[in-house]
Amino acid sequence: MEFDPPRAPEFEGFFAGLGRQELCFPRCNGCRRFHWYPMKHCPHCQGSDIGWQTVAGPAHLYSWTVVRYAFDPDFAGQLPYTVALVAFAEAPGVRLVSNLIEIEPQELEIGLALEPQFPGDERVLFRSAPTRA
């Protein structure tokens, strides 16, 4: 099933980043703080000089839920799936809703290190980041 919702112009920087396989979030050029969702004015200082900053650093699992019931029949074959709230060390305050892949529900824990995966269809998914020795 393909989901193609209308896109507000404020999100163009995010989707342009996905096209380059990068995560980009809005950052106020005045107070230098990140925010999510994209807005015309900074929610912190009300400035209107908003830019897009690539975030390459570590991500971690802030929260999640495992979906076990398909409210839409088109999703029945994908059950169960995990919807996550992902936080970023380089972008304090940003929490992105996405799906987790290749992780069993029993492996989930708050703070789990995650890495982005770009399937090439204007989405970003996350999987467990490899542990460093």
C-alpha cells in the first residue's frame, strides 16, 4: 500500500535531505536551536530565519509502541510492527516518529542506539546500531 499525503512546503528541507540519504531538521539561525515540526517561526525565540541542518550523529530510542492490530486491512500483512519515537544527540529536543526494522520487540529498551535506513521512497526507518568494541 502506498501512502502519499499532501506535503506542506515547510517540510521540503526534510524530504530533500531524505533524497540525499540524510536526516535534516529545522534549526533557527537566530537562537541556534532545533525544532520539529517545521514551522515558519522558531518556537523558541519566534525568529523567522530558519535553516536546515544535517544530523549525522547517534540516534536513540526515546519511546515506542508495537502495533499488533491492523486498523486498516492493507496493513494486516505487516503485523506486528514497531512505531518509534527517535531522539538525536546532535538535535536536542527533536523527536521523530518512524518505524523500527530488524529489531524484535523483546530487544527494545529506552536509549537503544539506532541508525537510519533510507529505503528510497521518501521515508526513513531505523534499526539497531552496531555496537562498538
